[in-house]
Amino acid sequence: MNNVTEILYEDELIKLEFTTQQDILLVAPQNQSKFGVSEIRKAFMSTVACTREHDIKRLLLDFSRNIIEMNEAEYKNVIAQLTVGLMPTHIKKVARIATSDTLRELKVEATYDAIRKAVELPLEFRNFPSTAEAMEWLLMPSE
């Protein structure tokens, strides 16, 4: 099966690439740079807008090679904004490629746990060490 990809959005920060047959939106940075709060917020706002416009069901976030320069409160805020933005969409699964930065991964887990305790999420979220594993999970039927 030949998978057709289409770039739905692209700017100096990110590229949003859609695999049409698999219904997966891949969100990845354009280069390996440092991202601050404003860059991440812009990337996430573009992601939410794209999922709404194209009725996307599966999302793959890969910022694993980038440095995120935010304190814990800023990080929680932008992740909460992404989550709230995705809630009214048709997204069913969100996969994230993990980094080798243990501190960053602990922040991600703590933030996700806090959001999950505060709000019932209409989607599944998981971290993966590789794109291949994330894609495999995204393509499995929802639980």
C-alpha cells in the first residue's frame, strides 16, 4: 500500500504532514533548534487549527530532537492549551516521540497526569521511544 503524504501547513518552525490513507498528522519541527514558550504555543495553535480543519483522528508529535526552553509552569500551560484545543476535535489518539532528556520526560508525565486528573480526556495519549512504535500504536484500533 503506497502512502500518500500531503503538507497541510508549514512555516519557519514546524511542518504538519498528513498521511492520507492512515489518517495521521505528523507534527515535527523544521530544524533542530531551541523552542521557547511563544514558538511552542504557535506550533500547537497551528496543530489544533489543522486538526479541526481536516477532521484528523490521529496525531504524532515529534519534538524529540529539539531543546524546549520553558520552566515547569510554562510547560504545563502550553500543554494544557494544546489539550483543551484538541478536546472538541475528532482526535482519538496522540502519540509523542520521547526524548533522552529524563527531566523533560518527567515534566511531560507529571503534566499529563495532572491534566488527566482534572479533566476526562476524550483521547488516548502515549509516549514512544521511536516513530515506528508510535505509528504501530496509532494504527491499532482504539480501545
